[in-house]
Amino acid sequence: MFENNFTKQLVLIGGGHANIQVLRKLCMNNLKGLHTILISEHFEATYSGMTPGYIHKDFSKEEISMDLQRLCFNAGATFIRDKVVKIETNYQKLELQNLPSIHYDLLSINTGSISNTRGIKIENSSRCFFVKPISLLVKNLSEIDQIIKYKKNKIAIIGGGIASYELAFSLSRRYENNLEITILGKNILKEKNLNEKTKKYIKKISNYLGIKEIQGEVVSISEKFLTLKNGVIFECDLSLVSSGADIETWLSNSSLNKDKNGFIAVNDNLLSTNNESVFITGDACSLENNFRPKSGVMAVRQGEVLKENIFYKLTGRPLIKFRPQKNWLYLVGTYKNYALLNYFFLSFHGRWCWKLKEWIDRRFINKFKFSSGKSMTKKNFDLEESKNIKMYCQGCGSKASKYTLVNFLKAENSNTELSDASIIDINTSSLLQSIDHIKLFTSLNPFDFGVISYLHSQNDILSSGGSVQTISVSQALPFSEGIIEKFYMDYFMKGIKSESIKDDSVIVSGHSYQSKEPGITITMNGVFEKKISKNQAQENDLIYLSKPLGTGYLLAAYFNNSELLSSIDFQNLIEWLRKGNSKASEISKSFKSNITTDISGFGLASHLSDICKSSKLSAEIKLNKEILINKNIEILKTFKSTGFDNNYSSSINDILISDNNKLKNILYDPQTNGPLLFSINKKNQIEFEKKFLLKLGFSPIPLGKFKKPEDKLINVVD
């Protein structure tokens, strides 16, 4: 990813069926000079074609989901988990809900749609769930389960299209005899592409499953009732809105042209009709003078054109036109292993239709799955204006541009005079100082990386019994220009600052330069609160970890596309990487801990053996799954970080451990922002564990105890 000299920034908003095809193309093709960002509210994209199958338990959550973080990793893109709240097309700028703004040279919007509730008054007390976006329905399914499992419920599905019937069939199978389903719609099965035979099939299946239908327009939804426009009141326990599509507020408020229904108008190249820097696909757009119903099929077909047009636009080639089909294949799941097929005048219902549907769906979603250790050979292409890549200086001239730096400092109201050093008054004669550097993980949000870098460095100060006072930051930014350089500087520094504020520490100086290996170096200065050294361990003191281990081998598994590590597993890993140790340090000091050290790159065995050597003691420890971030031991057995072998060779002679111990590899696993290891007097055990749980929301991890010196520094008992 970072071998490019970035000159253009492509931003993809939403992990919809079209944008993911752009990322897949980037997995196999490298556009020299292009920096790509995906912004999505979710780590996973839900494939709508398989969602009904998931509802009636034919597919698992993993089978219907596409891992966006991993897709970005393989595409050489950066993944940002956040929500866009505003677009300023005049400045080609996106405002995000939680993170700094992002500029773009080329933008692709594929956010899908939200449920259309225009004309419906929905009371807060109502049990109302929206079918769009489909990911929201999947997320809310467990809540719907809780409502339905206690008694027979009346469910209302608002909307009379084919999607409402497919949802009704799925819910009927999921909950069997525990509910009554009624479909209410102003127009029932009015899709032009549905033939009469198919409509008869749908009515027959609905009757067999006891699904009722009422023709009418819903105008209000309360806790127990729906009210129709004609005054009829319908009793229900919960409702699902499947009444068509609408777009989000930030899009409707944008300056992009809209059609008469409020959707973004695009030409046959899928570009905004009034902005040639913005592509829009899927439910959020409408083709100029060529209206088609909103459909996942349409988004998939548009993606095939979008992925080419983005490349063509960036490389200066003529764009191709999207030709929407007048009719398309419907495959609707009905009973178990049965589906209904509709195509022009053809209509069939049977097992073979289900097999065809499953084959088509799996064939599509498997394009976005990655095999363990799979490496892709990429074809290289040049951006239109980057034929002559400049040679970048590797000395002092490799610094980030003054323009980027000055703009950032002005925005932060910090050091606007660009002084070379800062004067800090500290009323102490004893200072702590540490320095740490870590490289940016490919595809990781640079803001999160800034947070992790700060916390990783902070551990050195905490483990010495101090608190952070001042920091100096050196940023290695990827070779880039303009908005891309600004993106990395903003996100690195805002991430760091979000943590320094918590410490009330001051960023006093810094340096920035461009490099093929982006990363962050932080020098921290702190003051002593309690002097701690490695020679103060006491016999019988208990040994604890402040949080679990495993960042090294789990990142290795992720970078190798291991199927053992799911999207949810990776989210959990990032959450632990973003979790600091300052509160744990405060608690350990309040219990007069004699020993504190941070578990970092050299691993648990090395850090613990150093304490034992200095204190002339041994440690007896026990390893169990609670010590691991991820409880799947198979990942620990299969993957090793690049630093593992060095850690193993330097520590193995100090350890007594059975060859059969399944967790032995965790002793040598290098940690980024790992836990603190500290000792607690045994008499304080209960009170300490209680206070730790109260303050942090999770328990400290008991590891073992210090004991009289033995032949080995560390004895791992079974």
C-alpha cells in the first residue's frame, strides 16, 4: 500500500453492493498514486440477497456478511468506521459524526437507503422496526426474537411489494406458529416485472402459511395499533416498515441534483448530473429519465460499471454507460429449500429454484472472501497525471509540507509561530522519559492508530510509577500530497490528542516527514508518583495482568487472511488495542504494588523473567484461556508474529513448561499496547479484585505468584 507516492484520494462512502466491487478490483489492480478510503458505519456489509435466508436460519451471520476491514486490507485501502453527516461539494469535503473531516478528489456514494416513513406518524412507544437499511434489520433481529418468544404475536408488515412477502415467508419459518402476519400496503404486488402466474403462487403460499393482507395506506403507528388513511384501526404487537426507500438527511440536504422523488440524479455514467467528481449508485440514486425500482440486483449491476468507470476516470479514459435491464430475475425463498422464480413470462416454484438462488448468492459473496495466506498479484496502472513520479528527498527535505503543518496548527490553536522548542515548567527534580515507535497497520484507521500509539508509549511511564506530563511526536507520513498528507496528519494527531487530553498532558514539540513506512514515534516525559523498579518483587505476592494478551499473533492471523479470525474477532482486538492502562495503574498504586511492568514487544516471558532476575525470585504461573483476547487456541497454535522467534530464543532457557501446554506460545508473543503486569500483596486480593472490577468493568487476570528462587525463573504449572 505505502509504496505509492499518493497524489489522488478516492473516497468510498458505504459498503454497498457497488462500492465493494470497486474494492475487489483494487485487490487485483494497483493504481499508482491513488489513495483510497472507505467510510462505513459497520465493519461488515450485509448481502441483501441472503438476508431472508439468514432470517429463516438457512445461513449464518458470517455467511451473509462481507468483512469490510479485511476487504480494505487486501485492496490497500484505509477503513474508517464512522458516519458521514454532511457533504460540501464546493470544497470536496465530508464532515463525519465522530472523526475529523475528509477531503476527496473523487467520491463514490453507495450507502443504500433508509425506510420511507413519509406520511406515517410513528410514536416513540411503538414497537416499530425498519427493513432498510438491511443491516439494521439484521442487528434488530435479536430484539424482535425477545418480543416474539413469550407469546403469540401479531406482526404487521407495512408495504405491499414482493420484498414484504419474502420477509413474511422468512418470519413465518423463523417463528413457526408463534405469530400472525398481516401485510398492509397501498399497492399490493404492483411490480411491473411480476407475471400473473407468480402473483398466484405468492397468494397460494401466503394462504398456506396463514399470512393475511389488507390493502390500505398506513398513516400512524402506536404501541398497539396501526391506523389506516380510511380510518380503519388494526391491532398489532410490532410492525416492520417495508414501504419503499428514502435517502438520508445529509444526502437530501446536499447540493447534488435530485429527481422528483428526492433521490440523487445520475447520468448513464453513474455520475451526479451536476458534479462530475461524484459517483452515486444503488438505492440512493435514480437514473436520469430512466426510472427503475430500487433493488439489490440493480446495485450489483451498477457496481460492474462503477468499478470500471472509476478506473477510467482516474486514468483519463472514456467512461462506459450503464444500461439498466428492463426485466430481471426474481428468486424468492418460500418454504425450506424451496424458492419461487419469476423471469418475464416464466414462473416456477420448486427445490431447483432454491438451489439456483443459493448458487447465485454464494457465487457473488464468495468473491469477497479471502483464503488464509493468499497473496494476490496486482496489475499496475498510472493515474492520468502521475506518469512522471517525482523523486522524494530522503533527508531533511522529506519533511511534510509547511502548508499542511501550518494549517493543522492553526486549526488546533497551537504553536502558530512554529518555534523549534517549547518551554515547560515542571516543579520536580526527577523526570521520567521514554521513547517508542510503532508502524501503521495496513488498512487501520489512522485515528485509531494515533490512540494506540499514545497508549503504547504511555505504558512505559505508568510501569515506572509515573504520570505523563509532556509528549513530543514524530510522524512518518506516507509519500503524498495535499489532501492525503493532511488526512494522515489530522488523523494521527487527533487520535494522539484524544488520549493526551485524558492525561492532561501537553504536546510540546514534533516532527513530521514522509516515508515508505508510515508510523508514529512518541517521546514522553513524566513525573514520579511512586518509584518502581524491577528488583522489588516480594515472595508470595500475587501476579496480575491488567488485560488479556494476544495482539501479536492475532494481527499476524489478520494479515494472513485467516478464516479463523472473523470480523467480530478483529473488532474485539481493536477494542483491546484502544484500551489504556492508566486506571489499572492507579488502582495498583493505591494497593502499594511493588512491581509494575508493561508487556510489550519482548513478550510476557521476557518481562516477567527480568523481574525475577532482578528480585532474585522465581514465579509460578498458570496459563488458561482467560489470559487471551481471543479464546480460539487454534489461532495461537497456527500463527506467530515476526518477533516471536527472537522472544522464544531469548527466554526459553528461563522457563519450565510442559510441551503439551496448548497456551505456551503466548509467553513469547510480542504485544502492542499490551497489559501491565503488577504484584499485589495476598492479603489485599479480594479488595483489589473488587475495586478493579468496579472501576474498569472487567476483572484483572490472575497469573500466579512470586516464590523462592528455583532452577528456572518461571515455572508454568498445569
